[in-house]
Amino acid sequence: MKITVDRHRCIGAGMCALLAPEVFDQDTDDGKVRLLDPAPLPARHAAAREAEHACPSGAIEVVSDGAP
């Protein structure tokens, strides 16, 4: 799994940091997404995908590499 974020698209809703705090955080200056782990371990894949789907601005993209 590979994750990318578009900070320009982010509106700072914080769903990503709430759903996958090991993978995402919010910048303390502007509240926008900060990607902590662009290639998380399999145990964090489900949370990362949930964060992608919950992002209201579509600022998160998760690309599967075939792993669960």
C-alpha cells in the first residue's frame, strides 16, 4: 500500500487523524493533513482505507500493491 495526500485539497476536517492516527496527523499551523507513514504496515491498511473514504475533500489517495 502506498498513500499520498494533497494538502492543497485538504479542508482540515481531521477525519484521517481520527481514524488512522498512526498514519495521519493534522498540522498544528494550518490544520491540514500530515502524512506520517506513506507505506504503512498491513495492520494499518484498513484504517488508512477508511480514512481515505471518510475524507470529505478527497485529499487522500490509497493505492493497493496487492497486499491486504
